[in-house]
Amino acid sequence: MNYVELIQLQAEQVFADKEKAAAWLNKPQPALEGMTSTPFSSSEAGCVAVNWHL
């Protein structure tokens, strides 16, 4: 499992809904410099940052 998949799984657990998780993951996040979580989730440090914001 890669970092992006880990974040997807975590988001699904947080939101208890795959659609809501996907919406959050694909929405630009001000805390992530206005980017979506996917670019940040591709590295260990980015995965930690996105997970923190969840």
C-alpha cells in the first residue's frame, strides 16, 4: 500500500463515507497551499501532513 492509498483509507475512516472522503481529497485545501491532498500524499512527509489535516 502506498502513501496515497493510506490517506484514502484514513479519509474514509474519518468521514465514514467513501464519497465524502473523495470529495475532501479532491477539494483544494488552504492548509496545503491550496492544492488537493494527492500531490502531498505521494511522500512520507506529505502523507503525515495530510493525515494531520484530516
